[in-house]
Amino acid sequence: MSTEQLNIESFTRLTRPAGGSLQPLREAGMQRFLQTGLPKAKDEEWRFTNTDPLAEIDWQLPTGMIDAASLVAQHSLASACTAELVLVNGRLNRDRSKVDGLSRGLTVGLLSDLPETVAARCRSLLATLVDVEKTPFAALNAGFLDQVIVIHAASAAEIARPVHVLSLSTTAGAPLLMCPRILVIAEEGAILRVVETNAGDAADVAFSNAVTEVFIGRGASVEHYQSNWTSYTTWSINNTVAQIAESGHYVNHSASLGGKLVRNDLEIILDGPHADATLNGLLIVDKDRQIDNHTLIRHEKPDCTSRELYKNVVGDQAFGVFKGRIFVQKDAQHTDSKQTNRTLLLTDQAMMESMPALEIYADDVKCTHGSTTGPLDEDMLFYLRSRGLSTEASRHVLIYAFAADMTSRMNFSPARQKIEQYLAAQQGLPQDLRIEAT
């Protein structure tokens, strides 16, 4: 059997969900996946992401509901959030979720359970940003689509506390495929904060193939946190697209801290005048793991602003990838965009591929990009040693400070503190070390 046939057979033999309003999308997704199969090394967008091992695994779909109480206790943010939706192996666990006492104007839950007025709006937008043609993994997600998690903020609604989507992977003797789907809609003038946490303790191989679509209406604002804490046996492919209307605001905080292989695709569409977007990313990878961050910022309309800063800490024999592209349409005059990628390589075996790019078709713009990759600064190490710190302690402090520059940009303190505690523990520093948000 050829590799192409094998990577299709690994998935198409599974019994897929059927019926309901999602059936046409499922059929279109699987039909597209049958045409493409998994991405191959010759595909430019996937040349650093080897997906061949996915075709060699005897995948199974989750059956039944695992309680996952210890995982929920470890990663829950319910006390700080207005709602928390807990997914276990890609499916909503109603018993562990918190959806009572929602703020006025906020609707959360499964698409199939929503009031028809909201559901109709959601169905009209679903799969319009991430359709089955986007990538083979988007097609695969659609092909196995079972539940759609919806977060909807009505016009002018101001949701003070975040909505948390906690997606957990845990296995019991079988390699599991899960395809979570999230739809976020902030209508005109709404203010919304969404926290996505992807975590797990899977001892067997797990594959999370997630899609998130974010619609930001005119003058609306969305702050979006996405973090990955999955186990060493987990593959994680995440495809997120956000569309921003006139005078809309979007901030994305991405933190990739776990997984065997993680691939994050983030696309931002500035689709109205005076829209703006900020992308902050943190990658920490060690052992022989690989984490890829691919971003695309599309300036489609004039007078829009974007800022992007990704920082990477790569150690042991790990491999990191950053591929960021800023695209400026010919009508997008007065674009103001800046992209920066900075990497610390902690060992001689650690590797980083950094590929920032500008593609500009307008003539009245201000766009810059830059990339730096290297070891810890020897002058800074010397300064700290001169103050009485050992060489090892000096390295730990500098690594923490380099990474915590990204957490200082987070306004939601529970998410920020969790990452800072992880950084402090990793570097052997006091757990009460804090860098306050500015």
C-alpha cells in the first residue's frame, strides 16, 4: 500500500458521526480529505512538519465519557471565569462544565442546544473562515465533526470575566483521534475574553486536530488566550482564523509548552478600516519535541494596525519553527505593521527555523519585520555572576526573564500566573516570582 493510500486509510476506516445539520459539512470535509490525504514533505507549507507517523497509527475515536476529575482540578479556571466548558477527548462533559449564571448578552454551549435565533447566526458563519479547502487537517476536522462549541456575545455586551474552554486529552489503552471545533462571535460593540487551554495526561498516543473560528464585529473587542499543556505522547494540530471588522480589536496570546509535535496555524484578517490586531507568542520546547508556529496577518482594508512578537526557547535536541507572513492588499493604504521573532538556543543541538516575510502591494505603508536567534547574552551572564550568582543560576534567571516578557503582556492573571509558575519551576526559581502585567 502506498504512503498516500495508507494515510487516508488510517482515518477513513473509522465510523464517523452522521446525521443532523452538520452532515453536509462532514461529507464535504471527508471528500476533500480523500483527495488530498495528509500533507507531504514536498508541500512548502508543511516541509518542516513531518506528518507521516500519523498514518502509521491505528487510530480510534473516543467512546463513552471519561470523568477526568484530576485533570479538571489541575487546569480548571472556573472560579475566575463567567463560564467554563470542559471537553474530554473532544466531547463536552456537561457534569464538569460551568454554564450557570451567564452574563447578560452571553450565550455558550453546543450549537445543537442553542436558541434558534443564535443558532441560525452561528450556522451561517460556521466553516466560512476555515473551510474544507483550507488545509487537509481542516478537511479532516470537518469530516469527523460531531459537536461545535459556541461562544456568542450579543451587540454591545460587555462580558467582564472570561469564558474558558478546557480541552483535555486522556487515553486508556488506545490511540485516540479528537476533532474539537470552536466558534467565537463578538457582535458589534461587544467586549469578550476567551481562554482556550489544551491539556492532558495521555499515556498512549493522542491526536488533537482542533479548529477555532473567531468573528469580531464592528467596534468589538476580543482578547484570546491559547495554551498547550499536553503530554509528551500527544500530537496537536491547531487551526485558528480571526476576522476583524471595522474598528474591531483582537489580541491573541499563544503559549506552546507541551506536546510531542505541535503545529499552530493562526490567520488574522483585518477586514475593515481602523481594525487592529496584536499577536503575542511564547514557545518553550525541549527533549526531542517539535513546535511549529505559522502566522499570517492579512491587511485587506486601509488604516489598519498589527503588532506581532513571538519568543522561542529551544533546548536539548528540540526543533522550533516560526513562519510569519504579513500580507498587505493593494487597497490597504496606511497600513502600520510590525513583526518580531526572537529565539534563545540553549544547546548546540537545538534548532530553530525562523522565516519572517512581508508581501506588500500598497505603496503608502509602514511595515517592518525582524528575527534574532542565538544563545544567552554573555555580557548579561557576566553581569549577574559579578553580582554573586552562579553561572547556572544566572542562566536560569535570564531564561525566565526572556520568556516572562511575554506573560507580562497578559491581562488575565490566572493564565499569566500559571505560565510563570511553570517557568519558575522549570528554571528552579522561587514559585512566588512574579512579573506584573503592564
